[in-house]
Amino acid sequence: NAGVTQTPKFQVLKTGQSMTLQCAQDMNHEYMSWYRQDPGMGLRLIHYSVGAGITDQGEVPNGYNVSRSTTEDFPLRLLSAAPSQTSVYFCASREIFSGANVLTFGAGSRLTVL
Amino acid sequence: GNSVTQMEGPVTLSEEAFLTINCTYTATGYPSLFWYVQYPGEGLQLLLKATKADDKGSNKGFEATYRKETTSFHLEKGSVQVSDSAVYFCALHNTNAGKSTFGDGTTLTVKP
């Protein structure tokens, strides 16, 4: 089925470890983004991209890196994990030029940093 | 900047009760407004949307009307079911900013 695929679904890290959350979409969407979901804080935008080779920061970018080498993939990298990065992470994508502005979300990746 | 304020939860209702979840927003220009729903263990999915003032979005018995004069987009359903138990997010998309802004989410539990 077409959509947004995130891996892994669950991950436990120790403080200081690094890892990459993978996100892939097969809808040819120009826009891709990463959100984190924390209790009582809703969804907060980490980074986003409007096309291959173009990325920008959202409201909570510190501690995270992204790159967009292809239209399909938008990985999120944690270089040195901290307990404050314990969260559920969602990747989302949408078309830009259709004007619909509806986001399609992945199923989420639950990260625990000890 | 843009912001979305949702009615705090959690909300617990009996089956067939009437549901209202309040949502107000602050934005420049003319944003599009959305309700997304998140079922347990899943990502968010679009429930309904409205793109201009006085538009009514509807889906699966849920409705919301874009009220520019009160900057609101309240979600309503006349008769909830147990299967409606989920987290509901109000969101806006501001074309100028190119980003979507979400409320904190409201957890709804419907008991049989």
C-alpha cells in the first residue's frame, strides 16, 4: 500500500549513542517532515524538506540532523542521544503544488533513551 | 506566529452521547484548518478539513465549521461510538509559512 514507512518501530538507546530513524514515502511527495510527540505538548516540528537537497529547521531542531538525497527518503539522525529525546517520532509527507496541504503520517517510531 | 489551542482532555463519554471538542486558532492570513485522528498505536490520519471561512468539513459523522469571526473550528459528532475512541488533533496550515501547526491533542474515550 502506498504511504509513509518508518523504521524502526521501537528503539532503546543509551545516552550518547547515535542512531538514524528511517522514513520513506512512495507517493512522490515533495514535502517531508519529522515531528516528535510528547505528552501534553502535541506535535512539534523538528525538521522539514521541500525537495531533494533542501532541508530546513522546525521549532525543535537541536540534537537532530536530516538530509534529503532523494525524493523518497528523509532520515532523521540523532548524533548523541539524550534522555530528553525520549519520544514518539512521526514522519509525514504531502504534496506541495496540489494545494491540498494534507499530511500523510507514518505509524511512528518510539524511542527511549536511558 | 501561528498557534492552535484545543480543549483539554481527556474526554470520557457514553456511547451515543454528543461530542464537542473545541479548537481555536491564531494565524495570519487565511489558513486551512484540519482535524486529524490518531487511533491507538497508529500515526495520525486526516479526519476532515476546511479551506476557507464558513466551509464545513465532514467525515464519518464528524463535522467542523471554519468560523473566521471567532477563529474556531470545533469538532462535533451527534452520536459517538466505542470505535471513535482515539486522540483528536486540530491543526492549521498557513500557506505563507509552508508548515502545519498542531494543537496538543484531545483524548476521547467512549464507554459502552
